[in-house]
Amino acid sequence: MKTGYNALFIPGPTNMPFRVRQAMDVALEDMRAPDFGDFVKPLLEDTKKVFKSETGQVFIFPGSGTGGWESAISNTLSPGDKVLMSRFGQFSHLWIDMCERFGLDVHAIEVEWGKGVPVEEYAKVLEADKNHEIKAVFACQNETATGVTSDIAGVRRALDAANHPALLMVDGVSSIASIDFRMEEWGVDVAVSGSQKGFMLPTGLAIICVSQKAMAMREQAKLPRTFFSWDDMERMNATGYFPYTPATTLLRGLRASLDMIEEEGLENVFRRHHRLAEGVRRAIFDGWKLKLCAHGPEWHSDTVSAIVVPEENDARDVISRAYERYNLSLGTGLAKVAGRVFRIGHLGWLNEVMVCQALGGAEMAMRDAGIMVEPGSGFGAACEYWRTAETAGMAKAAE
Amino acid sequence: MKTGYNALFIPGPTNMPFRVRQAMDVALEDMRAPDFGDFVKPLLEDTKKVFKSETGQVFIFPGSGTGGWESAISNTLSPGDKVLMSRFGQFSHLWIDMCERFGLDVHAIEVEWGKGVPVEEYAKVLEADKNHEIKAVFACQNETATGVTSDIAGVRRALDAANHPALLMVDGVSSIASIDFRMEEWGVDVAVSGSQKGFMLPTGLAIICVSQKAMAMREQAKLPRTFFSWDDMERMNATGYFPYTPATTLLRGLRASLDMIEEEGLENVFRRHHRLAEGVRRAIFDGWKLKLCAHGPEWHSDTVSAIVVPEENDARDVISRAYERYNLSLGTGLAKVAGRVFRIGHLGWLNEVMVCQALGGAEMAMRDAGIMVEPGSGFGAACEYWRTAETAGMAKAAE
Amino acid sequence: MKTGYNALFIPGPTNMPFRVRQAMDVALEDMRAPDFGDFVKPLLEDTKKVFKSETGQVFIFPGSGTGGWESAISNTLSPGDKVLMSRFGQFSHLWIDMCERFGLDVHAIEVEWGKGVPVEEYAKVLEADKNHEIKAVFACQNETATGVTSDIAGVRRALDAANHPALLMVDGVSSIASIDFRMEEWGVDVAVSGSQKGFMLPTGLAIICVSQKAMAMREQAKLPRTFFSWDDMERMNATGYFPYTPATTLLRGLRASLDMIEEEGLENVFRRHHRLAEGVRRAIFDGWKLKLCAHGPEWHSDTVSAIVVPEENDARDVISRAYERYNLSLGTGLAKVAGRVFRIGHLGWLNEVMVCQALGGAEMAMRDAGIMVEPGSGFGAACEYWRTAETAGMAKAAE
Amino acid sequence: MKTGYNALFIPGPTNMPFRVRQAMDVALEDMRAPDFGDFVKPLLEDTKKVFKSETGQVFIFPGSGTGGWESAISNTLSPGDKVLMSRFGQFSHLWIDMCERFGLDVHAIEVEWGKGVPVEEYAKVLEADKNHEIKAVFACQNETATGVTSDIAGVRRALDAANHPALLMVDGVSSIASIDFRMEEWGVDVAVSGSQKGFMLPTGLAIICVSQKAMAMREQAKLPRTFFSWDDMERMNATGYFPYTPATTLLRGLRASLDMIEEEGLENVFRRHHRLAEGVRRAIFDGWKLKLCAHGPEWHSDTVSAIVVPEENDARDVISRAYERYNLSLGTGLAKVAGRVFRIGHLGWLNEVMVCQALGGAEMAMRDAGIMVEPGSGFGAACEYWRTAETAGMAKAAE
């Protein structure tokens, strides 16, 4: 018999703000009402701000991040098109898999799990592609499976250095609205996110932002698309409506979420995520004396930490004990790192005291599973960091 | 300044039961939790019952009915495949449009709006197709735009008479869970529905049921699919999980909706819809002396009535007055019937007293718009029918 | 098996606005938090505006209107004090009963049920009371049991004419926030209301407003009081806090309710109530050819109509059929008028289309019970009035 | 700018279960509906079980625990009646104050704050009261201000030893449904609780249980009572209804709360509270090296710990930092212990991981306030206890 709530520390879905939950607790509504467009238009505009885009076009589809990936591909590419990708975790893998299913000619660079987009190799490949056969370059900003953040600005520099016209497609599902992302500045062409991560909503929306350059690719893109087509959506959105029934309750929730992000300030949201993540890393390194899957500070993710357990242990024991005995959900290790890592998601509507739940539960579950970290050590390291680092919203946490 | 709630009488989204709303007012959850599958498996099984399918496979995608259509097509067909369809309203039109976008060879029979699937013409075409070039026959069970219900059993009989192996694809978006539908008995191969109609949920789910025959078509179907692919979904659903993050709040709502349907009894749900619809028709015919878009009783829909306004009037005036002045949402006329009809949706979580709102508001709005129906006439006719016809749940309303 | 919601047309609790429901759907909170007072102080101030009081003191007790009555009595009077009251319905009766239990010397004037406070008789009694033995005069502004509104300004004039210093105590439970009430202008000393009527909240709060004159009476009032004491409450409220744990969820709901009243405009709220009530009366008089319990237009209540059934019928049959068969709650006849009247509450968060439910359901239930009103007659009369009378919020409905 | 929720660790209101919150998120209802009594009767019966009463009578008043105190007094006693009480904290003090306001002759024994009901002194006083002038003995089972639990069974033994017929009145506001309480076995005559503690509901209900002996006292009790009268309530409750409008949303929440208690098992609820409390005490004693206000293990409360700060510190600094900086609500020191203690409430819907929030936040806030407890020490001690003590629900945590 479990009591209390399940403490949700997977890297998405995240802790939904009560205000968002309330905003969605509404009656259904007439999506053709005369004033519905007055709600939709600013919603799309404000969503765009989260991408730091000025000239882009935002699309919100019923679906999930996976649907967003599909939308990015099918509206811009044709069967046989060459694309440059890299695989370093389950989610970067799945996007590669999708491209292959769509009949693209995928050049996938294999990277050790724990590192991210290989910017230098990308640079070399792009430099070598004198005929510009590569139509799009894909980059996963935050690999959720390994807790690795990649350098998207670096990918843009590689493209620019090679003077390469390929589209830049970014998977920002577990980074956008949590980790700094700059659509315009970095020249991203399609950025894909979902509702259930930094947007702090239930799953159910693919949220993407598209550059005008990518919009223009539709004319030559031969892949079929209807549900995830930009054409119908762009035409109807211009009037404030949708080509098919939109998920109005989620849109109402998104309104609340955007308001909260605006009130906190997007930069403060990023700082808070960094600060919370850094506390968790202090717990892992200084307290528990464990390692992250991420190979170095340059890869550290501020939304999820994948913690490597000692070789003689199985991370699944930690996860199952946390869930069964302490009502705490931790993220599991996927594919290649199954059993080797457990993950703490630290994104969304969180503060220090809330994160204490993950630290406490993980500590108990690890010791239960035979990983004898010092009791209170992770917690003490994290709290002392949080206490002495400057407050979120005032300054970037001192390192 | 409007007060009170907006009375929602469009043909979907419908009035969400308070119990369903409550069921979705939950925290987000771990879709990989050890016990999540214990929730998912019976959910899929119980959804199947609503389709009256025993051997079929149910799929629930984040999306909408439109996504369900796409899933039906892309998992079973290949570019250039010949399909038999018919167009008699905006939604039957849109499915045709989708098939054309997917590069299918569409044989679309044009039917007067107000009638439905031309079963006899289908029979002739199928009979003539000796080489079985037609791979699939499409039928819209309930054309939401015109309030017309078609004879799906008749389409099956036409297929059987011609001994034709084509798949039978049915759009049941605005009929399933409201109007009798029999997947198994009628040999339907793919039935498509959405969450926001008879399932009484918010928009956000495509709910489809697939016959084993259709499942087997995947091997030869060449259209690309990933998000709406049956393969990944089938494999993961078998374990109680999903290939990508599911829309858990909607699934929780679906649980409540299925429980409510089970408690009322599916046949009673159908009877109630018929009874409410018949009352509305009495109001239209006997009270207001107006006509339906549907050309005769054999086409009358039990989920939506499209009311034709006198030639000198514009139905949009009725709709806008109802919305602006009385806070009542009526359905608009789409495409060919724009301005000619307004629609009263009478599906979902409704009873007689609730429907009185549509009758009262429509009466006031019509008189405001210069359609001088006799005050109280529609209402009187409907209520007297409801009062004297036997009670829903006890017997099929006497005619 | 009932489907749909129960249509709530009792004279309180009323239809709670969705916005109020949402506002209360919150976590519990720390009622001693440093910023809790910042919420409480403007809440009390804004509540006072609804009473049209400038110099009064508002108190919000966990409880109900009955608790408010007790608070009014116990903080101002002493055992044996003489009070002037009148009985013309179940609720005016109950307040008399309470005064008697508190050992007051009650001079209760018996009035025919269907009329209200006998202002002229009050005037005579007050005139005759040269020694000012009467310490308080009680008046029920709206007798919920009979649908009768009394002339509070008249009672004030009677007091003034006699130059009588007695306190004026008003039961405004089913009138305040729905029917015009003027604490300051009418010189009311204690006005009592509850959360579940015009304030559109769940039951659970006694909301009262007290003049400074009444506040000063505490010094000599000998009746015991602790829970409903003004002393502790006044002292703590001044700081924004409460002497014991307040019902914070209801207070959050009250905030939303006050915001809604402010946005609509208090005078518009009154006009809307009048307009809806007048439509219901047209249904009763012009449509159904029935009578109200209220003896004439001067007594007509804008929040509740008590409809007299023909002598050969029992109103309870109407009420039970409405509830059991149509899922509609009507108000029952209480005490002396049991079986003779059924009541339609038309107060709170309502519009014309919503009220159609009560008219439709009542019509069906009456005919079921053998009261053969003309089908559609009530509805037609009401709707035609609503349609042609000017819109609520723009002008007082023309008579 | 605070983010995340406020972590609520005051000793009531408590963390409301999501299920309870959902159960209250309903439309208002007709409290005179034919089937309302079918809901009320089992609700009252099941509430009684929580008191472990078989022959008692449960009453649920709109109000708060303070209203419950008043109900206990005014229904059983008369002005001038002698009562035996003891004062050892703010809440035991307030009940004494109420008795004095009601004109009772209070014999109040002063006890050092940190201890509880002085059973031996009670025994002496009762033994000496040969004429049985003492009409009632009052005992506060759990003094919320100091975190002290008293021995109610001991008070019963003292009464029995003296063969004394006085009523035994118990304040169980912060103990009932959290700490073992045995109405029947201990011969308690009136037990008072409120909705916002162990019942895990919002504030708004006084919940009391009354023995038949106390019920019989009404005949001779001269104190006035109407709102809190047992007579009206008993008469109406017998039919499943209430003498005035009940707080239906809270009653719906109570239904959910009772179901949850039943499902967990009342004894398991007690064990869980003990287990969580013991973990907190390990943090305080073994980790932080601080002291409780409670003077020894026999007084330790399983629902609230009042932690004494070092003499040179002010506990208010801890509380304000916890609230302002970490969004954590701790209980303040009241009256005599203001500034000397801060309190952690650990009652209601809680588990170990949830309590980690209080430990983490308190540790940070204490260090911020200059109380330099060892980082992670409290947390480590608590978690190791929780991890190694047997699981709640399986066995009483080993001491």
C-alpha cells in the first residue's frame, strides 16, 4: 500500500504546475467560435518567444515529440535525400531510425554514449560535401537517455564555415524551455519540442518552430504528409484556427505555461535549471562519489542526469526499489545503457526543496540495492551548494 | 459581458462528463512505471468492446480523427492503389483529399449532400472490378457536416455479393460510441474514431480498431509511416506500454469514459442518442416546420442535425446570434452548405433537460435572425415526445 | 440510469461558475504564511462592496447562513432583550426560533405566507415603543421558501419615522449579490449572507457585514459567543489573519467570485437576475397559467419563484418526477407550503439558455404529474420575453 | 519569484491527497435530493469508525475544530459548572479560554510546556472531588503547539479509580486519524476533530463524536446553542439530511478520505505516522543534535515535532528563510514558545520521500539562519532509519 503521491523525477513528463493543471480543468469548447482565434494567435506568437525566434513559424500539432520529428522531415525532404546525423543515445538513435524509414540516405556518425554531437566531424563531412548533397544536418540538443547536451551553435558554425546550405534540424524535446536555445541566432531551421518537458504540460502536443528557409523547402519536398503538413496548418493558423480539431485543453494549459515562463523570465528559467542540476551533480560527485554517463562538464545536461552505478550493481534495482518502496519514479537506462544508469530528471516546475525528494529517495534506494553511498552525503552536498550559490533568478549560479 | 457557461451543441467536441474531467485532473505520471501496463492492457481491451470487435486490434494515438484516417491509409496501402470512395459532405471530402495526397488512385463517387454512401453504386463498381484492383472501400458512417448516417452493413453486403476482397475502411468519428457500430459483424477492416465525440473526451486521441486482415496488409503496404505506424504500437502495446510518450491524462479520462459507457450499457447509449435526436427532429419538423439537410429518415443522424434555413435567410446569422447573445455554440455549415444550414450536435453526455438549452437558444436566435418560428413550438414538440416516448435505457423509443 | 449532469435549480446552492470551481481546486495552504494577509485584506474589502457598505465591517466565518444569524444575535444582544420579527416562510420562522432559543423576548408578527415584512405594522409597533425596549428589528429580505422579497428600505423608514434606535438586522442569505441591497443607504446594522447563493460558492461560509453601531453593541451584549465572536475575528482580521484556521479553499473561491461580480458589474448582476426572473414569471403566468406563492408583483423575488400547483395536484410529484426522470432539481415546498408549491431557483451563475433547462424540465414533470400545461407554452413566453427585452448589462429589462 | 509548489509542513492544514482534491472538484448539489441521504448515512457511520466508536454519535458541522470545542461544551454543560483542565500549550490554553467565556468554573492545572496532561494530578483532584462537582474533565490528546501527546487512557483510569462520573472531553484535532485514538475503549464522551489534519481535507468541518452519556447531558445543559446544537443535527441526520445546508463539497472529500483510510487500514495509518515521525526525530536528535520541545519520549508526538533552536538563535529566522527562500512552510512557535521553536508537521498524506522536503528545507534554512547543523546529517539519519526500519503497513517500526 503506497501512500502519498508518486514523486516524478523522470526526464519528462515533468511536474505539472498546479496552475497549468487548473487551466486545463475546463469544459470543452467550440473551436470554431468567433473569438477562438483571439486566443490562438497570441498563443502561437508567445510560443515562438520560447524558441527565441523572430522570423520563424510555430506549429502546434496534436501528437508528441515523435510527431514533431516526423513533421520536420516530411515537410522538407524527399526520398533519397542525404542527411547528416549522429547517434549517441536512444533518442538520437530513434530520429535516425525514422529518417531511414522515410527512405532518406542517412549518414549517421556513431559517437560514444556519453558524448554528444561531434561538431568537428560534422565540420569535416560538411567541408567535404562540395556538391551540397547533404540536404539537412540533424542535431539532438539534449540526449535524454544519457544526459548529454550538445553544442548547437557549434553545428551552425560548422555549416557556416563550410558555407553549406543544408537545413539545421534540432531535437530540442528535452531542452527547449529549460536550457538555452536560440533559434534565430543559431540559424536553426526546424526545432522540435513536445509539451511534456520544459513546457510543463501533459503529453499530447508536438511543438515545433520552422525557419522561413525550411518553410520554402515544402515546394520540392516529396515525402507525403497530411496530418503533420505545414500547408494546412499555416493557412488555418493565419486566421487563428486549425485544419482539424485542436486539443483545446492542452492549448489552455500552454497559455498558463507560457504565462508562467514569461513571469519568471526565460533566462531565469534557464538559470534555475542550471542551479538545480548543479546541486544534483554535487550530490553525485561530491556526495555519493559516483559518475555521470556524460563524459565531461561540457556535456552535462541541466535537465537530466544519468548516473552510472558501480559495475557490480544493476541500476534497475535502484529504480525498482525507488518506485516500489519509496513511491519515487526515476528514469531507467535505455538500450545500450540499460542496467548501467539510472536517471534523475530535474526539469520543469521544480525548486530545491522539491528536488530533495529525488536525492533522498535515490539515496535510500541505492543503499537498499547495495550501493552503499554515505547516508545524507548527496543531500548535504546539494543543499550546501543551493544554500550558498546565489539565488535562482538573481544571477547564474557561481561555479 | 457573457455570463454562465457556453452551451456546447456543436457535433463534437461534446459535453465532457464531470467524472471524465475529474479523472483527467491528475498529476503527470511515469509511463514506464512497472504497473503502468496494468492500466493500459484492460484499457485497450475495453475500448475494443465499444467497436464491437472481438478479433480486432485497437490503437490509441496522440492525434485526432484525422490522424486516425492517416493511420488507416498508410499502414495498409501503397502509392497508386485504387480505392473506392464517395463524397457527400465536408468530412467525406477530406478523407478523399487525404487519399489523393497519399498518391492513391481514388475512384470517388459524387453524391448529393444530404444523402450518404451510395451502396448500390458501390455494389455495381465492385461487381465490375473483376480483377480486384480496388484495394479498399471507404465509407463515412456519419457525415458530420450534413447529419447523414450511412448503411455500413449495406457496404459489407455489396462487398460480399461481389465476393470482393477489398478492405472496408469506416470513418466512425462522429458515430462510434453514439450510433450502433459493429466492427465484427459488418466485417469492417479499419474503423476510425476520435476522443472528442462519443468518447466524451477532449480532442487529442485518434482511436482506431483494425481487423487482422488489415493488420496483415502492412507487409505489402508501401506508404511511409512512423508516428502512426501500427508496428511499433502493436509491439509495445502487447507489453502494456507505448513506443513514445502516451497522453496519459487523456488515457485516464478514457478509462472513466469507458466505465461510464459500460455502466449505462452500450445499447442504452445508442437508444438515448436516438431518443434525444428524435426529440430534436420533432422540434425541427413538427414545431419549427423546418427541414433537415438529410434527405429522408433513412439518412437521419442520431448525433447531429443539420437544419436548413429558409432560402431568404443566412444560417450564419442564427449561429452568430446564438453565440454572441445567448452563449450557445451551434455548428456552422461547412463548404457547400455554408449559410444554408446550422447544426445541433446531440451526442455525448446529454439528457433531455440539457438539450432544452439548444432548442431554447436556437429558437431565440432564429427569431432574432428573422426566422419566425412559433415561440415554444420546437420545445413543446420535443418535450412532449421525450415525455411520452419510453424512457431511454428501457426500450427503443417508439416511433 | 441517469445520464448528464443534475440541472440544479434549487434556490441555493447554485450553479458554481467553472472559474470558481477551478479557483478552489488548489493545494491547501499555510494560513500563517507571511503573505497570506496580502490575500485576505483586499478580499475582505471587496466583499464589503457587495454589501454596498463603506463604514461596515465584514466577517467571514466557516459555517453557513445559520451561523451568520447566530453571530448577528450573540454579538449584539442579551438574554431577555426584546426584538421585533415577522414570520412568513420557513426561513423567517427559523430565525425567530433561534432568537427564542437564545432567550430573547421575541415579538413575532405572523404574516400570510406569500407576503413579506409587514412594514406598516412594524411602523406601528416601533411608534408605540416609546421606551425603546425593542433592541433589534429583524427583516428577511428574501424569503427563500415562498419567493417573496421584502422592502428593507421601508423598514429603515419605519425606524426613522419612530426615531427608534433599535438595530436593523437583515437576512440577506438569498438576496445579497443577486438582488439590490444597500447596507449603508438603508442603515442596516447586521446583514447576513452565506457562500452558496449569490456568492456562487459551495456552502461553508457565513458572510456578514456589521455596522459600527452594531459593533459597539458588543460591550453590553451578554450572550456567550466564541466561534462566532466578532472580537477575535476583528482583531486578527486587522492583520490579515484569522483567530482559527480559515477555510482557505473557499476563500480562494470567493476571490474568483468577487472578481466575476466586479467584472460583470454589481448593478448588471442585479439586472440579469431580474431579467431571468421576469422570463420565468412570464412562463408561469402567461405560458403555464399558474400562480406564484408571492401575492403580488411587489413581493416577486428575482432569485426564486415558488409556483403554486392546482389544488388537486401535489407539488412533490412534480419535484420527484423532475429529479428521477429528468435529472432536474427543483426546490421543494417547506413546512406550511409543502405539497403546494415547487420552486425554481434562478440565482447565481445563470443565463437564459441555462434557465431553459428548468423550464423544459418543469414542463415535462408537470405534465407527467397531471398538470397539463400547454407544451412549450412556458418556454415560448420566457424566450420571447428574453429575446425582446433589452439585454442584461445594457439596461434594466423593460416592463 | 518563487517556483514550484509551497511544501506544506505545518501541522495542519496538511497535504491533501490528489484523490480528495478531485473528489471535491464537483458541481454543487441538491442537499434535499431523494438520494442524498443514501450518501450521508454511510458517511457518518464510516466516520465513526475512525474514532473507534461503536455506540457514539458522529456530528459533522460546517466550522472548524474550534467550533467542535464549542459544540462539546454548549451541549453538555451549564454556566457555573466546574471543569478540570490543564494548560501546556496554545491550543490547550484556547480551550480553557473558551470554557471561561462560557462562564464555566475552570480548574486549570498549569503544566510546563513540553509536557502534557498531568494524569497523576488529575487523579488527585478527581479523588478529592467526593461530591462530584466536576462535571467534565478536558484533555488535549495532542498539543499541536509543542508536539506533545498525552495519555488519554490514563485520564480514563484516573476517572475510574476515583469512580468519578465526570464527562471526558478530548481535543483530538491533531491526533485523530493519525495517532491511535479509542473512543469506546477509553470511555471518551466527546472527541473533537477537524477536517484539515488527519482527515486530509481543507478546513471547513468540525468532526466530533459523542457518547450516549454525553448525548443525555443535553437535557440539563443550560448553555445556549443553535448552530452547533446536537438536537437538530441528530434529528435530521437520522434521515440522512441536515438541519441547514451542509458543505457538500467537503462531505464528498470526506468520503474519499475515509475510503483512503479504510484502504490503507487505520492501524497502518498510525504506524506510518509513527514511522515518519521517528525518522524526523532521528534527524533532530542524531543528525542535527537539537532538542524537541517535548520533554521526553513519552510525550513525543507522531504528528508534529516542535524543534528547539539554540538559545542564541531565533526560530522565526528559520521559518521565514524556509518560506521566502525555499518555498517551504514550517510551523511557527506560538505564544510562550514564539522564537524558541519551529515545527515540522508530519501528518496526513505523506511518505518518506515527501518528508525529505521538510528535512532538506529545514537544514538549509537553519544554516542560513546561523544554526550550523552538519549538512546532510538530519537527512542521513532519517533516511537510514526509514530504510532499515520495517516498512510502514507491515509492522510497527522497531524502536
